[in-house]
Amino acid sequence: MEGSSDFVELLGPDLSVKILTCLEDPSDLVRVSAVSISWRQFVIANGLSMQLWHRMFPDVSSLDGIFEVKNMIDGMEFKTDDSTGSALLERDHRVYAFLTRGLTSYTRKDCILDAICASSTDNFPEESIKNTLEPSDFVDHRTSYWSSKGESDAAVSEALIYRLAARLCVISEIHVKPYQAYFQYGFPIYSCKAVRFLVGHQKVPLEVQSDELDEFRDIQQFSDDKYVWTYASPEFPMAQENRLQKFKLPEPVLCIGEILKVELLGRVQTQETDGTVLYMHYTC
């Protein structure tokens, strides 16, 4: 438009940066970058995407390093020849814009989308890991819980693997409720001694399975060599109480890869069946 001026050039870099850092929506910063080539270069050169990331997510804003992978399935190919300052700034802009946009695209308290597999299941499908996704102890007038297979050794642990609601999540705390078996004598509570949480990603994409293959999937998908764990929490002691127990992580964890593993460490309650003592886990 005739007579119009570019306010970035008119106000100068310092004042322009102060104005643009007032933007709180990552989509607005993307729109600014789309105005013109010079505005995009200005956003990139001043690291405005990175600054917005630090302001919006200070608890998880510290990253050890950044690299781009061209193809994670067929092999890693790093861009070794793009080592100039402008190329690095361009890369950081893409990464931080992706992170900020990904974490603000939706907000929900429940990050778990689906159950993938359990280390063992005592009675499939009645006691499947999928029962742990139900908030109630009863579904359709029947008890709802997951049970591992019995063990004579109380030190044997179990684990549950879940798919998160997005490939990019921030996890601050995880809630677990031990199951109380009201249908057994004495109403025992089958808790574990301690719990630990791991997050990461799969080495290869998870194949879509039908419900009929869920039990087979439990066996095939559980092996740790199928996953890369990027974070492991401390061990948290669990109370043998029938209540939703909240385990707050030392600091919020940025999970890139949509996989959560819950390790149930040790066993507390015994179950007697035909005179044999079995150690069982019921967790909901």
C-alpha cells in the first residue's frame, strides 16, 4: 500500500522485539512470520519462538540439545553440513515453534489414551489392562480391574504400558488406585510396595490390532527392547489403601513419543487359593 511503512524498520529492532514478545499465542507468532520474508527473518534471528517457549513452559524449557532426524524408521540422517549460524537459528525456530504449538493445541488433565499391554494377565479378557482405564470399580454391574498372574515370590514386579493422548505431552503427576477385592474374604487390598514411571517412544510404530488379538499383543509388545525410555522417575512408596493415590513427579516431564510405563514394584497382599499362597496385583 502506497505510503505504508514496515513498523519493524520504523521502530527499530529493540522496540520491535519488545512488542512481539507480548504475543502469547504461538499461532500469532506464526502469522507474524508469514507476513513477509523480512519479518520471518526477524523472528528467527531474535529467537522469538524460543523465548515464547521459555515463557509458556518454564518448568520444561531446559533442553539438553536439539537435532533433526530426517527419518526415524529407516535410519537417522543428520544434517551435518548446515552448521552456519543462520541454519542453526532456522532449525531452533522450527523446533521451538513445534513444541510450543504442540503443547497448546489442546489441554486435558487425563493424558492416557489407551492401554497397550501388561507384563502378565491372570484371566484374559475379564481382567485385562483395559479395565484400568475405567474410573469406577464396577462397570455394567460387574467388577472392573486388572490382575497379574500369581507369583510365589513377593519381590516379583509387574508393569503396565499405555499410549498417551498425544506424541507431545507434559506430565506432572500420575494417579494410581489399588484395587480392593470386595468379593474375597477380608476385603484385601492388592497394592504394590512402590511404583515407578517411565516415558519414551517406540522403536517402530505400534501395529493396529483387533480386539481378538489383544492377548497376543500383550505378549508380543511388552518387551523393553521395543521401546526407548527417555525418563525414569524415582520410586514412590504406595500405601495399601483403597483410594486414588497421587504421585507428583519432582518436576514436570516433557514426553515426546506418547508411551508411558507404570512399574509396580514388589507385592504386599497374598491370596490363598486351594491352600496355595499366591501374590496378586489388582490395580485400577
